[in-house]
Amino acid sequence: MRALASCCGLMATALASVSPALCDPVADFYRGKQVSLVLSTGAGGGYASYAHAFAPYLSKHIPGNPTIVVQNLPGAGGLRAMQYFASVAPRDGSVLGLVHSSVPFAPLYGIKGATFDPRAMNWLGSINSSEAICVSWAASGVTQWMDLFDKTYIVGGTGAGSQMETMPDAINRIFGTKIKIISGYSGGNEVYLAMERGEVQGRCGVSVSSVNSTRSDWFPSHMVEVPIVIGMHRTPLFPDIPALAEFVPDKRTRDILDVLLAYQDMDRPLLVPPGTPPARLEMLRKAFHQGMNDPDFIAEAKRIKLEIDEITGQRLEEVLANAFMLPADVVQAAKDAMSMGGQTK
């Protein structure tokens, strides 16, 4: 019996010395596999730029090096994709998600169709954290904060769950601005095209990186202006542009704004559906961290002007947990500040 145990030990040692990967069930699962990275947005926008840029480096650090294919599942401001991850997507680690940063908070506000629980998702991390901005076509004449009170500022939106609609709604209700939302665009890139065609004057609730990743000439050529930073603080990117928090009249309004802006810690969040095997989840979080810190990815992001700032999956879980534990009256006030939808184009 002792001789048999010794023999088995020698065999295990020999096998391990030949190829440790042969004993790695996670690597075995991903080797030669095609993994889907499903976006809650349409093709051609900022999320797509991030997904296509990051996918090769995420794959590089996943044992077995699967091929990651980017797919688009837009609709209802990102709700359609979240419902897919909650109820339909395979739960084996073969499907990843990159979703709107605001969509995980939709159930908190009771948005129709948001029947998922974002806390049940497995969050890998976020590629960036960013204050949002309102951006306006320079020729529209809407160039500064006070213009939002004196002029009609027409912005495009993609659906009730998107921050492109919830943010301008909230700004109108809290501060009394005159932002008009035209809903029904399939994605952020379609809104940019509508700005170029003159259908709308701008987009509210967008990150600087989203603009730079698809319209890198807009800011340097002064084709667009930034009337306001949708944040608690000014951004170094636009130090002369005020932040919304500078105009809050009292502490309660500031608390409401804190709720509304909680999503900014998760600007480009990645997830896998509930039920993903723990070993694969742990590996995917590790691969996410390694990909984010890969010197080649950092160089590529700089080359194509993508802002990156790693936020861990654990931090995303904390952000969501804290938001869903806020006092009901503060959440209700934040909900009341959003009408959840604009005029359909």
C-alpha cells in the first residue's frame, strides 16, 4: 500500500513537471474556446472602443487564452442586456458583459423592466471611473451652465435606463434647467451622428473618454463645448468648468446628488452572470487585474486616447451595496428627480 502511494506521488510529480496546465481545469475549460463579451450598447460608441481595445489583453491573461468576440445587445438604455445576464446568459464563464454604468442602479429607482438584482451579478471590475459631462455642439450656442436656463438644450438619449436620460432629467428637476431629451437612438454613437447632422444639440451624462475614443478631434478643434461637469468636483480635464455640486442649495440636495452620481465609480464595468463557478470567477478577476496593468494595454489605451482607471470587482460590490442601503426617503427623492424617459424621435 505504501509502495502504491509512493508510485502515485511520483506519477503526479512527473505529470506536473511536464505541464502544470494539464492539471488546470480552468485552463482546460477556456483552451480553444470562443468567449463572448456582450455590450449593452450599439457598435461604434465609447463602450465598443473600450471593449475592442481591452479584449485581447483580457484574453492574454486568461489561462487557455480563449478568443474573445465582442457582441452588441443594445436596447432600453441597457436594460435588455442586464436582463439577458440575469436570466438567459450561460453561467459557466463563457459570456462576459460590459454594461452601462447607470443600469445596475435602475432597480433601485424602480425603473420599469429592471427586474434584476445587480448585487447578484459577479463584477470583475471597471476599466475606468469618471465624472460625466454635458457636451454641446459649439454652433448651438449652448456653451456654459447659464445657457441651460436661458435656452432650450436638445440632447439625444437611448432609453429610460441610460444616464443619457436620467441625468438630464434630474438636472432639470433639481436645478430648473431647460434640457429637452429626444429618446430612441440605438447607442451613443448614433447620438454623436445626430449632433453632426443637427438633429440634436448635444448629449448629457457622457464621459470625456467616450467622446475622445470616437471623436478625437471634437475637443481640440473646439467643435463641442462642456456646459457643466456632472459630478461632485471639477475635473482636471476641464478645470474652468463648474461641477453640479457647486450649485446645490442645501445638504439634502447634496445627499440626493450623491445617490444620483453613485454610478461614477463604475464607468466601464465588466461582469459575469450569477452562478459562474467560483474558480473561474476568481481567475477572471485576476485576469482583469493583470490585463488592466499590462504595459501593452496601457500603451494602447494611451495611443487611442482611452482613459483607464482600474476599479476592482470588490469595490463595485461595495458601491452597489451602499447604494441599496441608502435611506428610502433619499432614494425616493432621487427617483422623483428623474422622469425616466424623453420624447421619442
